[in-house]
Amino acid sequence: MVLEQDVLAKNDHLAGHNRSRLRDLGVFAVNLMSSPGAGKTTLLEQTVHALGASVPLAVVEGDQETLLDADRIKASGAPVVQINTGAGCHLDATMLSRALDTLAPARGSVLFVENVGNLVCPALFDLGEAARVVIMSVTEGPGKPLKYPHMFASTDLVLLNKVDLLPYVSFSVPEFLHDLRHVNPDARVVEISATRGDGLDEWYGWLRRRPDRG
């Protein structure tokens, strides 16, 4: 427990430096978190296509291995840096600091940090982001906010993705919202389909408003 506290304290200290650095540049950093396959990269591709001409965007990709997602983002037109964590299950503030040195996001841009896909470790590590977004797919089944309370309690926005599949899966939106409110009464929820386009205008509007958690 003491070792964990020391690791988190060191991370939080550097995260504070990242946050100050990003704010000085007017960069709005969004920490995107989800289970694997929830649709983070597809959502980012759509967002780059929709906003890239009017809003400067940059992406930090986090995965244990491969450049697959980074290649997809690069093809969509946004500058991107890949971080491979090896056996690591999350990004941390040190990794983001190094990525910022390489990426050098433009002043006034939106920076997306696509974290490693899981609903446990990323919730514990502050990166210096301005906002946290959890992408939850309806194909993942019920009960996720109650099973992974730290993740959902720390988020500012939940994007409930793949709503186009609701007729074909056993998933109750009201039940999900009830469970979410139990652990986080204040998180905003937007129902989206990253492939069909449902709710994406609301997501883009949220990004343009840049709601900073302070």
C-alpha cells in the first residue's frame, strides 16, 4: 500500500506539471478510456474527419503493442504519437510528458489521449488531462459502473456507444443510467453510434465548449 501511494504521488506531481504546460498552451487534453473494442479509435477517426479542418487536433495512442491504431489515426489526418506500454496496463504522466515533447501539439488544439483499453488501471493515474471521457459499448453488457466504480466515478462524460445495436443485444439503457448515477451523479451521458453517426454532433459540441474539470 505504501509503495502504491508513493507511485501515485510521484505520478500526480508530474501530472500537475503536464496540466500547467497544457494550459499555458491553451491545449484541451481529453483522456479517453474504455474496454478494448468499445470504439475509441473509430470515434477518433470520425472526430478528426468532422473537426480537423476547423479545430487543431492531435492524438496520443496508448497500446501494449503494435502501431495499428496510430496508423489509422494518421491516415485520418491528425498528428499522432504511439506509446507502447509492453506489459503495462495504462498510460502515466511520465509517458504523456514524453509524448508531448515529441508531438508538440499546436497552441489552442484539442489533444486526445487514447488510453490502454481496460476499465481498472487507467482510472487511477492522472495524466494532467483537462477532462476524462469513458466510452462504454452496449455490447459489453450491464453492471459496468457498479463493477468498475473508480473508472465511472472519475469521468466527466460517458459516451454510450453502439446504440445502433440495441435491438440485437440484451442491454437496458435505463438500468445503465441508474447504475451510473449510483457512483457518479454528475457525469454527462451522450448516446452515440460512432459508425452510424447518432449523437456525434452533441459530442462535437461538448469538445468545442471545452468543459475543464478545473
